[in-house]
Amino acid sequence: MKKSYIYIALLATTLFGFSSCSDFLDRIPDDELSDASYWKTPNDAKIFITNVYKSSLPGWGEIDEDINSDNAVHGIKWAAGNVSKGIYDPAEMGWQDDYKAIRACNLLLTKIDEIPDYNQADKEKTIGEARFLRGFTYFGLIQKYGGVPYVDKPLDLNEIGDITRTPVEEVYAKVMEDFDYAITKLPAQWESSDYGRATKGAALAMKARAALYFNKFETAADAAKQVIDSGEYELFDANNTGQYAKLFWKEQDACKEAILVRQYTKAPDLESYMIGWEAFPTLGWGGINPTQSLVDAFECEDGSPIEKSTTYDPTNPFKGRDPRLEVCVLHDGEVMYNVNIKTAPLKSSGSTGVAQHNDATATGYYQQKYLDPTIDPQVDGWNMDTYWFVIRYAEVLLTYAEAKNEISPLDASAFDAVNQVRRRVGMPELQNTNATKPTYCGTQDALRQRIRNEWRVEFALEGKRKWDIRRWGIAKDVLNAPFLGMKYKMVDDPNAPEGDNGKKCILYQGENIKLTGSKYEDHNYLFPIPQEEIDLNPALTQNPGYPTK
């Protein structure tokens, strides 16, 4: 592998409010981090691991990952990558950044004992952070590629020429060892000046996430239950006072639902472009466009899926629905940033209408989840300091519900966990006592499907769906199905006030917008190993189903 695999360049930006790394880079070149001139004080280790968070944790760009599922397409047409189209090209894959982060963790673990006068408890916390981040990164790698090279020390260039892929089961075991160490050494909470560092709860939540992905249901349920029982976290607006939308606004950056966040600051440091890139609907900047499939996944307010509802009106589809639908999906007729959003495919709809320009919505919908009304998109949409939830408590509850139902079908605690998530937005509780109600789940599979749908609507546009459809084995069904946008039809109406050339558009009737969509074959469960890594190290093998040179 190339030199960038070995060396990690840490940027002179501040990830957390508690430290600056400028002295770090002033003292030592970024490609000589093991130099004896650096590892002198406990603060050296603290600054070093602070920078590793920046290279390890995902951020606001995860929203884009929903285009690699059936949840959304990219309104900014040129930004839709090949994976969203079902094209998995080994030449487009890469893991250099992941291994840079892993090497940084390994380097710290190797050098930390050289630091004199390091309080043992504080040292173990820092080691816990490094092992958490290493486990986090390796889990992401095996989730994507299966078996990958596993290294637990910083290697020299002459040591890497014949490294082979470690079986996924072995890497998974190492990931769990890292999380288990972190669980025992990390604090339940840090001082406020250290907010954003991994905690015991974050390590438990990641252990639960990794176990659930690989169908280790007992492990997932146990880890999730420990988070629940810790009392450290709670759902934002758990008592349903109608504030759910604010969970994704700046004011809730550090709420108790946040288990782990990626922190952002204003320019010139680590700013977020979330509103500017993902949804600038007042200018018709497409961002992420929800599909009709996602819109239809939200139940009616009585708890019935729309296909089984007696109250659902397809000509007024946003009326009487799960409140999370309005939080996630911006549709025709809504006012956002003092602009009346019109999505009809008519010139009179302006820049926000379907197909009015190349970056306008492709589906007739825009995403709304992160459109904080306190942030002016034209001023701060490209320079935000809103945090990104890497892990939030709702995930732990749904993890426990899913795992518990797989272990013990229709277990009361599974109902309780999923219903906590539903109650906080006023959705009726799932139950197995009254078969006349639309919330009735009388079989394990019935509850399984409702929990899966809860994952989809609760975490819509947060980038998780592409992994859920893989672990559930439904990716082939949903990615090969037609991708659709909203329904509309054109009628002759010379008096139509918003019509073009005597035509009027009637929304939510007629035919759905047909989109290009995606495709999926069985071997796409794993992504291809990056071709450049195979070229550099022929000892690496390609995943089945992908071309080899």
C-alpha cells in the first residue's frame, strides 16, 4: 500500500472546544508523529486523540448516503454517485482515510507508555478513546467490505507488502474487544469542557450496533439494555409536547438524546454545509429528494399503514399522517424561509418546481429535517456549526426492540422500547392484545416489520437505510423496484392561474414521476475491495462478483 496508508496528516483545526492542536503541528512534522520529540506530556496524547475523532467520525455528509437506498435520490444530479445507480466500481472505492485513522490509534497505543507522570486512570481513558475509535473504524470497514487487513500496530513501509485480508469473524471479534475495553475505561460522562468525547454509553451503543448488524441478537440486546438502564440518556421531547422537529436544529446540539456527536464550528475551522448542500429549497437547490416510497412509509395518525387505512386520502396525502412525515419531507404549498414552495412541473412554479432546472427536485419533494428556521440559508447555510448525531438514543431503543423480538418473539420489553420512540411523536402504541386495532402485532414477523418501518421513518435522511436493507436481506427487493416521485397530471385549463400554455397541473393524481432508480445483485451485499489497494498489494483478493485484473 502507498505511503498515505502509513502516515496520517492531522489538520490544524479544532474539533472540540477544549483544545487547540496548533502547538502539536508546530512541534513535529505531520508525517513523523512517532518522533521522540512529541510524546512528552499527557496533553500531547489528549491533543493527538482529539484529532483522530475528526478523521474517524462521520458527519453531516451522511445524509447523502440515503440516495444509496430507496429513501431518496439526489436533486443535484451531477452529485449522484455510481453506487446510487447500482454501479459498484472497484476503481472508485477507497479506504485510505480509514487506515490513516487506524494507524493513528495504533501509534497512540504504542507511544502512550513513553509519556512520564501520566495518571493511570487518565491514561486508560485515553487508551479507551483510541480503542473505541479503532473499533468504530474497523466495524465500518467490515460492514462495507467484509474481511479486511487487520493491523494493531503502526507498520513501516517494508512490513506491508504482503498483508492479506483477515476473515470478517476475526476482525469482528477484535472490534468487540476494543469496544469492551472502552466500556470499562471510558467515563459515563465527561466534564462539559470535554463534551464530544466517546463515553461508556457510546461504546455500548456501538457494540450493540455492530452486534445487530451481524445478527448477534443476544449481544446487541444486552449492550443496548445497559445503555437504557444507565439513565444517562433520554429521548428529546419524550412526553410529546410537539417539539420533535427541533431535535435536528442547532438548539438541541447537546441534548440528552445525543450519545455521540460530530462537532462543527464556524469557518475557518470545521464548518458544516448541511443546509446549503442538502436542501436549499427556496432557490430550488435540490439537495436530497425523498422518494414516494419513503413518503408512503409513514403511517396514518391512527397507526395504520396507508395501504390498510380507512382514512388515508391519496389526493391530500399529508393530512392525518405520522408527524415525522412533515418534519422530514418538504412538499408543495409549505412555506419555508418565507418562500411558498411550489413543486408542480410548471414554469409558474419558479425555481422550486420539478424539472425547472437541473438542480430542482426530481421527486416533487425536498428534505426538511435539518432546515433550522433560525439559520438563514443564504447567509449561514454554507457555514454552520450545527452538530451531527453519530449515535442517538432512539437507535439504542430500536436496537433493543429488534434484537429482543428476534430472541423472544413478541416480548413485552420489545413493545415497550419501540413504543417509547412512537409515543414521543404521538403515534399510537404497537400491541398484541386487540386485533381490531391497526397497531396489532400478533406474530413475531408482524412486530418485526413494524420495527423495521420504525427504523425507516425515525432515521429517514440520516444515512442508515442502506445498511438496514442489507442486514435485513431486502436490498435486492427494494433497490430493484421502480423508484417513483409524486403523482401529478396535466389538464387543459386556459383559465388556470398557475398554468403554462393553457395547462394546469393537478398534484397527487395521475401517474407517479418515474425515476432512473438503482439496481442490486446478491454480491453487492459487500462492496468491492478498492482496486488501487489490490494494485499496490497483490496479496489482497477481490470480493466475489467483482472484476479482477
